Amino acid sequence: MKETKILIVYDSRTGNTEKMAFAVAEGVKEMNGSTAIVKKVDETKLDDLLKADGIIIGSPTYYGQMSSKVKELFDESVKIHGKLTGKVGAAFTSAGGTATGAETSILSILQAMLVHGMIIQGRADNKHYGVACVNAPDEGAVKLCRELGKRTAGLVAKLVKG
Ligand SMILES: Cc1cc2nc3c(=O)[nH]c(=O)nc-3n(C[C@H](O)[C@H](O)[C@H](O)COP(=O)(O)O)c2cc1C
């Protein structure tokens, strides 16, 4: 059975989004046959994106959008435009408050993924677009991050293994 690779890319200046990234990775590992690879955004190469079956990106909320480092990776990814089509994507963010731009930040990441032709799964319950938390993730947010990782890995497994 093919092992699926889920790449978790994150930016984090003060460590909050980083904590979320590692919780997402724990969730990915709960799905049998899924490998989680966690990378800082400035250490992520285009080849890492190409090799992944699923790509989950986390950014701090900066002015209601993804950080410039995450945007830089997307802008760089024009070199492989068309080659991420059909890969599964998901996003998460840490913000400084509630209703202060977290959802728009997540959507800014998902929007770029859609332009790449990636597949995004919404969530019918709470946290429809991805996981957002205020500052460092509390226990509830950590659980949601794990669920995001596991659910994304589950969708990847369905698509890759049939
Ligand atoms: C340049 C900058 C812009 C920010 N813009 C927002 C914002 O629009 N809304 C918000 O809620 N928090 C904003 N924040 C706060 C961060 O999103 C918040 O501190 C987050 O937890 C940082 O995540 P990190 O620890 O992973 O760096 C901003 C912080 C910085 C440094």
C-alpha cells in the first residue's frame, strides 16, 4: 500500500502557529499509512510541494491575510503552476484576536490553493474553513488541529488509494 505524504508548511514569528503545525502533524500520523513532514516556510522548496500528496499551510494572521513569507512561497510556486492540481490542501492560522482577520487569512491561503487546482474540503461543524486560534493554541484548538491533520490525511488516502 502506498504511503501518502502530507507536507505541513508554516510560518511563525513567536511560536503560536508552530505549535499548531506540530498538532496538525500529530493528527496526520493518526491516519494509518500517512507520513507527516513539517517544514518552516522559508526552508520549503518547490520540490517539497511537488512530492507531497497533501499540503497543509499555516500562517500567523497578518493584516487579515497570510504572512508575506507564505505569499512569497505561493508567488515562487508559479514556476510549478499546474503541477499541484489534484493535491489536497488545507490551512490554519493563529491570530491576535477573534473576528480580527483569521478567517480571511485562512481563505487567502485556500484561494491560492484553488488557483493551483488543489482540492479543499470544508467542515460542516465549527471551523468551516480551517483552524483558527487566538495566540497560542489551547487544548481545544490543539484537538481541532489534530482533527484537521487526520481529516486531510484521510481525504488524501481516499484519493490516492481509491
Ligand atoms: C505584522 C503583524 C500583523 C498582524 N496582524 C494581525 C491581524 O490583522 N489580526 C490579528 O488578529 N492579529 C494580527 N497580528 C497578531 C498575530 O497574528 C498573532 O500574534 C499570532 O498569534 C502570531 O503567530 P506566531 O506566534 O505564529 O507568529 C499581527 C502580528 C504582526 C506581527
